[in-house]
Amino acid sequence: AQSVTQLGSHVSVSEGALVLLRCNYSSSVPPYLFWYVQYPNQGLQLLLKYTSAATLVKGINGFEAEFKKSETSFHLTKPSAHMSDAAGYFCAVSESGGSNYKLTFGKGTLLTVNP
Amino acid sequence: DGGITQSPKYLFRKEGQNVTLSCEQNLNHDAMYWYRQDPGQGLRLIYYSQIVNDFQKGDIAEGYSVSREKKESFPLTVTSAQKNPTAFYLCASRLAAGTDTQYFGPGTRLTVL
């Protein structure tokens, strides 16, 4: 069974500050890992994904994440927060090599950006 | 424009009524998924389908039903057996076997009065 833990249901940063959103996973097989962003009352948009290639993954809007197998982590970072980054962020895991690619989501982190 | 459409965006129903949520995609994707989102709970998988005329239960299928008669359509029925149906419902699709990324529709917010 796979699971995802996102530390911090709510993170608040100042505009221009570093954004760090934490994600730890549990998986019995090598995982595929995803970060999605959700703006209010909208669907989810893919930010980036890790599928066993480079461990440092770059995504859209200046975000990146690093896969650390020894720490079972896939934390999301952005060097300088912008007001438009305020949204919900969800980390998800699926099993590589599986046939149905079911995603298991964390409970999400709401990012607030203060002017 | 290619994409996933969900209708309606907001839906109100009386307790005890069945209601069907629409999900249509014109991406020619094989697999489709339904998720439920509650505040502070993340997304939970209700049903998924990898090919036409076949679907599997997810983690919280009780009180829901689906059909997959056409590749582009995967409607979800919330039945009166669902004890707490008020939630945000998200549909997603994935291209084909061997591809890993799910793409999401805009969602339907269901409120049961």
C-alpha cells in the first residue's frame, strides 16, 4: 500500500521568500511522484512529476522538487514566492510498473503569500 | 480546445435524490477517474475505468455508481445510499497504458440540502 504525508496543512510566506512544501511518501515499489496545484474552486493542474529519471525535477511556474529515496521525500520548492502562487498544493504517489496508475494523494497544503 | 469538461459546476439536490455528474473528455484518453474532495481530506478515489465497458471500485465506492459506454464519457451517479454526498467531485483522465499522468477537469460542487 502507498501513502503520502504532507507536513503542514497551511504554510504562510512573504512575497519574495522561499517556498518549501514538504511531502513524504510510503511505497512498496519504486514510486512515481507528482505535485499538483489547485486554485479556488478549480481542478488540479500538474506542476511536475518524478518518474525515475533525474532526481531533481523542474516544473512550471518556477517550482522544482527533489526525489530523495533515503528520506522517502519529494519536497516542493520555489526560490521566490509570488502572490499568484497562493493556492492548494497536493503531493501524490503511484506505483511505477503498475497497470492502473492509481494516485494516492496527501491531504494538501494551503499556501498563503503575504505582500 | 482539447480538455475535460464537467457539468454542472454547481449542483444542488434534496436529500434522498439520486444525481448524475457529467464528465466528458475529447483528449482520446483511455482511462478515466472520479475523485471526491472534502476540506482537509485531500482527494479520494471513487471509481476508475481503463477501457470502455469496464470499471473498478476505488477506495470509497459505496453509494456511487458509474458507467463507461463511450470512451469520452464517464458519468458518476451519487445515489441516496451515499450518507454524506456534499463534496467537490473531480474527474480525471489518462492517455493510455504506460503513461503515468492524470489530467483533471474543473470539478462539480454538489450540495445536498
